[in-house]
Amino acid sequence: MSKAFEIEPAFWNLFPDTTIGIATLHNFDNHGEFPQAVLNDANQQAQQLVPETPIAQNGVVADWREAYRKFKTKKGARSSIENLLKRAQQGKPVSSINPLVDLYNVISLRHALPCGGENIDAMVGDIKLTVADGGEPFHPLGEDDEEPALPGEVVYKDDAGIICRCWNWRDGERTMLTEDTTNAFLCLECVNPERKDALEAALADLKELTKTYLNADAETSILTIDQPRVIID
């Protein structure tokens, strides 16, 4: 049975102007090493995107600070792109993890947009971007204990529970990308309509890099309130 990605009405009620770009990757090899020089260059590019301090004074971060004020979050939760850009600004670049994770971090840093990914083969049923009822199970990456979702929290989930909390803040253990992953779902998120061109450029860049460095079969789509669903597997 095929799997789909769907953005539910509860999300669109909060963020009607958001654009989500996705890439589905199949039959790739995630072993080996991603070129460190590409990561280094992306970190240097990112520094140019956040010249102001504190970091929230930069538009690409302020957009997400404003978005996170519109839904329930765990205390201190920030968008993944803020965390990446803050590290770049402070000269503390993210270290290599595995080729696919390195690759999507490069995309985030180059284009100042959140980018994340999940293992399609570990998903249970469809994946949805929605608002949590509260209490849905979530096992944070690298932690021993469960941390259930809060009521009103924007989340990615499948039929077995939450796979990413506070929109793009914290990934789960169950669907994490490892060296043995061969089929993946990646997403790019844009909350500012004026940056839609940046999202389209980032999605094209992502597709090209996955072909170049992973030899992946890659397909991309852009989802909006008028086109909220796509088959991913």
C-alpha cells in the first residue's frame, strides 16, 4: 500500500500562506562521507544571512520566531533553522552525521530554510503535518524517555505517533535517518510568502545534491493550502 504526506486543515487554519517543499528519495546509498568542504562552504554562506545580533534581529529567524508564537510549544523550543544559523553565526558549525543529514543541513544553511528528513521504511501509514490533540507518543532522538506532544502543538506524525515535535524542532528516534536508510522523505518549510522563490531554489538544489552525492532517485513537490497531499512511496 502506498504512503502519502498530507497537511491537515488544523495546520492551514494557523498558517494558510505557508509553502512546504518535499523530496522523496529512493534506492540511495547513505554510507560513506559527505565532502567536508561543501559543509564548510555552506556554513560560510550562512554567516552572510545572519549579520545582525542578537540572531532574532535577522528576518530569516524573525519569521520563525513569529510562527512559533502561534501554537503551543515546549519551553525554549526554536525552529531548527534558528539553531543551525546560530551555530554558523558563532563559528560553531554542525558536525558531520551521515551523508543525507549533512546534505540537508547544507541546504538549510545555504537557503536559510528548515529542512529535515525521515526514513520512509520506518513510517507507519501516512505522514501528516497537523496540530496535536495532546498525549500522542514521541520518543526523542537520543533520549531514553518518551515526551508526549502537548495539546495544540504543531507536529509531524504517522499512525504510530509523533515523528517530529514543535513543527521542526525535535526529531524522533523511530524514523531517524541512518547510514542504512535507502528511502527517505525530506521537507523544506517556508512561512514567509515573500520567500517562496527561495524555497523553490532550495528544493531544486536539494534534488541536484541528492543525485550528485547519493545517486538517489529523487522526486519533488510543492504543497500549499490548495494542494495539501502527495504520494511519497
